[in-house]
Amino acid sequence: MELWEKLRILRVKSHQKQIEVAKQLKISNTALSNYEKGCRIPDIKTLKALANHYGVLMDDLITGIDIPEPSIIDVGQMIKKGYIVVDGHEYRFDKKTAEDIFSLAEEYHTPMWSSSALRFSNEIKGLDTTKIDGMVSIGSGVMDIYLIHQVEPIVSLMGCDVEKVMYVGTEITPHLVLQYKDGRVATIAHMPEAPFALYINNTDGTTISIPSTSEFFPNLIAQMMEFFRTEGKAIGAPKAQTIAVAAIIETAKEAKKTPGVWIAVK
């Protein structure tokens, strides 16, 4: 497990925002964000401060020792207190855990809101999904963190029935191929500096090009506020889509271990 992964997990498990940790450590929020993305490496002084803040040994941060992801127990404690917004960027759960979280929310009658931001971009909202034959998605960042932001728009537009996933490409430029049960295909490419973009082929031969996405964060916030205003009646992504996204990402991680081989989505 890389340093940036450990820093992100430790902060999430402590239920703190980046801005809160940065303020306590007297570093900029941008610096902490870069540490958690793997864009920068903290110096020894900052690394020691981070270890002390999270109550771990500095050696554990530096060495290859893994730190467990936030568990359903962490989320369960929040569910029992009332409303919860599950941000897919922070909570990267597998399918079984996603299902357990929804079951727990239903048991405690806790309104559940789950989504990433890009599905709310102006360019994606209102698209006709009935004639999509295939898609190509391009996005930036490290695949292990940012994959959800490409998978969720695909699922929201093409549906949940992805049958299998194949990993191809390189460590720097990883690609995924998602094949649906009806034979349709979506491909995903990660490029470090590329904007998020979608290219959609329709069954009538037309192509929709979305070279960049806009206003997804304001639209996301508006949807979140509507969720609270309606006391949980307005949802982010439908439950089935959220679980499908978790299953696809879980499968993609497995597919990465054996490039060029189809791995079935369970």
C-alpha cells in the first residue's frame, strides 16, 4: 500500500475533513490534498506530524504495511446516528459491503444518499439513454481513486448489467473494457492530465462528443441539499446503480492482476 493511500484512509477513518487536518497541522489544504493523491511526498517533519496526528508509527507510514480501509462498522456508527451521505471518492467498498450498508440503512430507517459528482454534469443530464450502443470514457488521476468517476456515468447511462471486465494498458495509462450482457461495450482510459470526457455511439449511427464536463459540483451540492430538504426522498444514484458501480470497481481491481483476461462481475 502506497503512502498516499494510507494518509487518505487514516483521515477518513478519523472522520475528519482535509481542511480540518490541514489546519491542525498548520499546512495548506492543497498540500494535504496533494499528499493524499500521491502528487507530492511530505517531508520528514510533516510526515512525523501526520503520524502523530493519526496515532500511528512513522515507520508504518513509510513501510509496506497496509492500513485497513474504512469498514462497515465505521459507516454503521454514522448510519445509526441519522442521515448519511456516502461519498464514493472516500468510501471505496466492494459489492458485499455496499449491500450491507444499504441493508443497515434500511434497518435503521436512515435515508441513504450515494453518488459521485460527474453524473450531475450539465452535459450528461437529460441524455437519451435508450439508444446508446457503446461509450468511451477518458479521465485523469490515479485509477484506484478516480475510477468511480468514470464508472458511475457509464452505469447511469448504459445500465447496471456489466457482465465482465478486462484490464489492458500500462501502469501510467491503464485502460478497462466493460462488456454488457447484451454485447454492448464501454471502455475507460486513465490519463494523468486529461479532463473527464465521454464519447457515445448510438444505435442510429450518431455520435455524441462530450470533450469536457461542467457544473457537476454545483449540481451535486444542489442534489445533496434537496436530499436533506426532502428528508431523504431525493436520492443521488439509485441503489442498484451504486451496488453495480461497487461490483465493477471490485472486478476491475481483480482484472488488473491479470491483464488481457476477462473477469466476470459477480
